[in-house]
Amino acid sequence: MLWEVDIYPAPGQPDLLAEQVAGEAPDAGLPAEMRVRAARGYLVQGDLDRDRIERIARELLADPIVERTVVAPVGDPALTAPPEPGFEPIHVLPKAGVMDPVAQSAQQAIADFGVPADAVRTLKKYWIAGVPEGLREPLYWKLLANEAIEQVVAGPLAFDRLEFGAPYRFERVTVPLEGMDDAALERLSREGQLFLTPAEMQTIRDYFRQLGRDPTDVELETLAQTWSEHCS
């Protein structure tokens, strides 16, 4: 089962993450009257019942003195009940394949509880009101998320398990150096971002010519990496 643990400031405690977003809104071209509530949280996947996940949330993931938690299976209406009318949820998560060291530490700590989880991922959850539809993109990518490493999910989360990276299917790729003249070698180096000199490209071509075959893309990239000024 995939559980979501949302961690909010306790009543009377400042909502620092929300205050930061609201304070930066005018600089991003968003309405100054935009209202924000925020939570940090975790997605925890594993054979966990409610008692166990609530204990983990209470004793490990949150500080009960200054925080409160909402714990439910992903998709449960309790997770999308707005703090006030008019607020809509926006989730920000690491993209599949992006390192999530906080989640890795949490997974190890959960295992120390004697309740191993199959997978853990962190998230940030924002409740937003007062943002017109046409300003949603600036909201996402100027204030809430880093497009290079994070994904935005507006509304409820619509998956029931965590995926880490796209499915991989091996395909051997051979680079036809044998038939390339110097101009073609230079173009390959530039367009393939190998950043090798013409002499280096000629040397690689001549070496594989002696082997009687062309290199694979992995071999060529390995040579480019190891011959770079930085690696050298």
C-alpha cells in the first residue's frame, strides 16, 4: 500500500514555507493577495497497516510539539480536504530517477523501527487560492518547483505505487566512424558533445579501424569522458 504523510505546522505555529512563497509572489508576477498554506511530507510504500504508519509519522517523521500530521492512503479524501474553502492542492515531488537523500534516510530509519518500507519519497504540498488559471505556469516553475529535478501534480495524486526511473530496454548502438572523413568526425564531436579535437577523433577512428570494427556509443562516450581536460 502507498501511504501519504502530510506534515503541517501545529495550530499557533508559523507556516514558514507558505510565508516564503507568498512573500516572493509579487516578484514572480503573481497576485499579492494570493493565499498559501503548505506542508512537507512523505510517500511511504510497503506492507504497513494504519497503526504502524501512524506510529512512524508520530515518532519518526514529525515533531508532535510543533507539527501535526494527516496520514492516509494516497487518494483518500482526507488528503484533499482544503484547510479553507477555495484552496486547491499542488504537490511537488522529485522526478523519477532524481536522488532523494531525505527519503533514503527516512527509509533507513523506518527499517530501524523494525518495519521495513519498500520505497519512500519526499514531497511538498501547497494549498493555493487566488491565482488565475493563466498564471499557474509561473506559479509552478518560478515559485514552487525546480523544473529540472521536480514534477508538479495539481490536484490529488493519481498513482498507487512509486516508480523510480523509466523502464530500460537495452539497445546496442554502433557509431560508424570507419566511413567518416575529417569534417564528419569534427561534426560528430560537436553535435555529440564529445568535445574531442580533430586529432583525437582521427586517433579513435584509426584505432577501431585496426580492430576491424566501429565503436559503440558507450565506448565512444567513455573515451570522450576519460580524455577530457577535467578527467585527465
